[in-house]
Amino acid sequence: MSEKIPFTDFQKLDLRVGTILEVENHPKADKLYVLKVDLGEPIARIIVAGLRTHYTHEALKGKQAIFVANLEPVNLRGVESNGMILAASNEGKSKVFFLKPEKQIEPGSKIH
Amino acid sequence: MSEKIPFTDFQKLDLRVGTILEVENHPKADKLYVLKVDLGEPIARIIVAGLRTHYTHEALKGKQAIFVANLEPVNLRGVESNGMILAASNEGKSKVFFLKPEKQIEPGSKIH
């Protein structure tokens, strides 16, 4: 297990529930999707996600997932990603599953 | 939204899938449960969770949820908690839902 951290380190993260509105293939990276995500803000965000080998478009579109909402934007092969989707993977990475709230909730709901 | 953080701040957190093995009422705090959680380690952890007004014992026992696994231990009204369960809440906190992997996965699976 990793080094222990104080609760204040956890609080730096802004984790939010988001609803995946659209799923497109990344034009230049065959393992990446470009998601449009409603995080409860006026404008949906573009978030690049490495889920293309694990989920179809249909399996993601309309679903709720959990996102890190306050990461510095990063350029991923020409697409600016404004956040990161959270997913669990087992040791051999044979299973990769996104995280979701136990029941549907308003997009933008904060994780504590 | 919160201040932007670099990816390295996210990496400090060790988020894991855990299976809730047992649920008990906290002896001194009526909003808290004391959970015994399998995080894929040899010994299950004791983790205090503020879900008592939101979920029954039966609704939690046996379920998978997401935990911060590397927080410094904290003493919560006499019980040492060795981690934290993640939950989403809407603005008025009328809804509080724990997070889970989209499908069942090995306890201890890491969140990326």
C-alpha cells in the first residue's frame, strides 16, 4: 500500500458525478475515447478516457460515472482533456470497470 | 469549482475497491457505522462511515464500494478508522449514495 496521507490531501481533489452525454473515438489514438460530460456546469466538458478497449459507445452513453473535476487540463494527442474518469482494474487488468454512484443522482454531485 | 491540481496530487491517493464484510453501529455516535472491509489485504480493515442515516445494515453488507486506503488513521469517537468510504451527495444532501464499480471486481482493485 502507498504512503499514508493526511485528509487535507484528499480534500484537494474535486471528485464529481458526471453524466456521459456523448462518446466519440479519439481521432489519433485507438485506445481513447473523447467524452462529453455533464458535470452540472453550464457547459459540458471534454474528457479523454482510456476505456475504448473495455466499453462500447452504447455502454457508456447516458451513464453516470465519477470524475476528477479539477485536474489541470492536459493535451492527449491533440485533444484537450478537462478531467479524468475513474475506473477500477484488477491486477492483470483483465477487468476494467468505471465507477458509478449506487443510484442515479444530479450531475455535479460532490464526492466526500 | 476547486483550484486546479496536477495529476501527481491525484496519484498520492490510493483508492481501492473494497467489499463490506460487516456493518455495526458505532457505540457512541448515532450517525456512524463501523465497517469491516476487505481491501484485498490479509486482514480486513475497520473503517468508520457516516452512512447510518442513509443505508440499513442489509443495504451495505456484502456490497462493493470505493475507499481511500492510505489515509492516516483517525480516532472517531473512540474507534480507529483506517480509511474512508466514498459517497456522492447532491446539494441539499437529500441523496447520499456510495460509489461502486460498474461490475463486481476483486477486492483491492486499484482505481486509476
